[in-house]
Amino acid sequence: MRPLIFSILTVTIFCMNSTNAQINEIKLTPSNRQNSYMFGYAVASDSNYIVVGSPGAPYPYDHFGSAYVFEKSDGVWQEKCRLTARDSSISAQFGYSVSVSGDYILIGAFRDPENGIQSGAAYIFHRDSSGEWKEQQKLVPSDGSAYDEFGTSVSLWGDYAIIGAPFDHINSVETGSAYIFKRDSSAWVEAAKLVASNSAGKYPKFGISVSIYGNYAIIGAYSDEEFESHPGAAYIFYDNGANWVQQAKLNASDVEMNHLFGHSVSIYKDYAAVGSSQARTATNGAAFIYHRKDTTWTEEAMVEGSSSFYNIDFGLSVSMDGDYLVVGAPDEDTNGNHSGCAYFFKRDGLNWREHAKIIASDGGELDMMGWSVFIEGDQVLCGAFRQETGVVYIYSGFATGISEPGNPALPDNFCLKQNYPNPFNPLTNIQFDLPGSGDVQLIVYDILGRQVAILVNQKMAAGSHEIQWNTHGMPSGIYLYQLKAGNPSTGTGQSFVETRKMILVR
């Protein structure tokens, strides 16, 4: 196969809290596009390899599916090979989910008929000493049956693979499950079957999304109905050396945010991200970040996109790596109806701040860019499976475009800035400058002057600061926020008081 070489386009992407960044955009398309329908439905990367799922590929028959491997050589991404299952069957949708770790690739085919109609399967491919990717093993569960849809979601880390079967029946109830496989030499062996110990409702779809890192795994169940008409949950499991045990069940702290909560999940070390693509936010959709301390997982932040459009499906896909989070919003309309986009967030202490809204330079209606996303270091992948027969965008350069912590000059004066966004729902950010250290109070009042929230009441260092106010449970209306600050370190007794107005719109 003649290698495909892709040009690099430099694009300007709007970055929050910094100047516009020059981000590199590369567009991947397969060598034989007529055989790659739905290319970009799933994406994953590890080091110098990218895997792209194309579950609608019509060759040799309808929806057999395939996956493409791209390799980076001398700084250029080239198509390495096209993977298909040796025992492909009609409508198996091989490539519906993909993952890669080191020399192994895991590909889901949730409609494979191995154990009955739509029972599902997953395939392991291994890169041999010659650099070729070859099918090593077909994975199916020991108790698989028709309509389990095993392979709907997959995730690979080291010698462990987790595979979701969201329609698996447990004791004749369609609850869903996830399976752990472990590599033993050249064989992958089923090591555990995970089921939720406290799910609720008839069809929780446990296993609709999965992610694994080290000895922790997270499984989404976006129809878990513990909150009745506000469904969704995610479950954390931990390998204690003998068994995989459930450690936590995650729900959003605000019941209104539990709408398809668990549609997407991602885990990295002590952090986990959960997408809630129909959460009741200003744009419809949110992503939640949880942080583990010892055995306790605590909701640390909720993020939503800065879009001016509604019903953008923000959170339909999420991916986390280190201090970075990317969230897909495939129904965002900046480039036309359902053109889609993605958002790039960076952790700053306990806050996760939006730094970039990523929009394709040539995006158009119905592309659904952001249906699949993946982040590794400074590289973001975004699938747009409906642009013609599908494309994948690669973005890089975020680190140089984001204002990193350093030693900026201290502010010359006190300053309380206008909150943003404003009007807002349910989150807003308040920035202020302190020319010197001192006691600081940031208090919110309603329009009648009644105190409703204390956001800051402590001594703070000189510099620029930003505080986020989460208004869950607060009614619509006009609010006042007041900053009181002293600077005794100057020896002048200087003090500052300023009040500004903001509007909460439900």
C-alpha cells in the first residue's frame, strides 16, 4: 500500500483565559474511502499509533466493519494497515469500539453472532517483531448469549482489557455487565465479570461505556434509574489482588444533571470523568470530574461548553489524560446544524477551566465532529463519522497556546471583574486582582441584600484569582457579588470594596 501523507494546517482556535492559540490540525482519511463508511465512529491512540473504527464498512458485505491503524514516522502520520476480523459476518459492526495499548489493539464487534444474534465479540490484534498487526485472539464471554451486545465498549491498559455488554441478562433481568480479560503469555483469559451491586430500574445499560487504568475501572450505566426520570450512574471497580470489587457508585450531586449520566466515561490515575449528555444546563450536557482520596471518590467539578447553542450533546464523549480533559459535543451548530465540536479543559487546582473550543477548519452540517474523542498528552483526536464517509481530525499545540503558571507581574491595583458568563446557568466565574496579600471576602447577596453565599473568606496571596460559583438550587434572578480586600502588607492600611451585578437565568 502506498503510504498516505497528510499536510498540516495551522488553525486559530478560540482559547479561554489566554490569547488565541495557533493549533495544528491534521485531517485523516483512509486510502479506500468507499470501504470505510462511518470512519471515525471510534478513535484511540497510544504513542505513535492511532486506531480508527469504521463499523459501517461495506466490504465485503454490508456493515462487516473494519479498523484502520495509522503510524507516525518522521513526524508524519501514515496509514499502516486496515484490520478486519478473520471470521467477519454480516452486520457485525467490527470497529464500533477501539482501544490501543503498546503492542496490542482491542476492537469491539457488538453484533457478532458468536453466541447468538447480536451476542457480540471483541478481537485482540498484536504487533509482531516485524511491525505487522495480526489478529491474535477473538474474545467472547464464558456465559454469552443472544442480544448481550458484548463489545459495545472496550478499553485496554497493559495486560488488562475491559469489555462492556450493556444488554447482558443477570438472573433474567437485562442489567448489563462488563468483563475483565487478562493476558497470560500469548493468551487472553477471562478474569472477572463485573455487575453493579446496587443498580436501579429495568434497563440500566451497565457497560454502555468503559475505561480502565491500572487496577481501577469505570463503567457507565446511562439508564440507571435511581433518580427515576433522571437516569444515569457510573461505577468504579478496584482490583484488590484477589477480586475486582465495586468501590463507588457515582451520580451527579444535582439530580437535574443526571440525564444520560454515564453515556461516556474515562479514568486516569486518581481522576475519573463522566459525561451526562442531556444534563439540564444552558447548552444541554455536562461532564463531571471525580477525584479519589484513599477509597472515596468525590465530585470535584462540573464543566459545560461555552457554546451559544442548545442541545449540543456535550458529554456524549469524554477522554482524560493527566491534567487535560477533552469533551465532545457532536450536535453543536457553529459550522452548521449538527456540525459538532470539542472542548479542551485543563486542571487548575480544584478547577477545570475551558481553554479551547475546537472547530474543524472545513466542518459542515451533519459532520457530528466530536462523536468520538481521545486525548493523549498534547494531542486531541476528534472523529466526524458523518463527513462524507468519515474523517478524523488531529489537533496539537495546546500547551504552547495556554498560559501556564509562571511568575507574572503582580497587579498594580485591586480589581473586581465582571463575572462570566453573564447571564449564566448554573455556573459562573468571578475574577479579581490583589496587589498584595491580605484578608479577602467574596460574598454573594440577593437583590434584597440578603447574604446567599460566601465564596471566599480567608487570607490570600497577591495576584490574579478566579472563583467559580455553582448556583445549583438557587432561583433565577439578579444577584450582587461584593469583594472586600485589605492589603496590610503594604503598611498603608489600603483597603478595597466593590460590588457588581450578575443575572442567573434558569
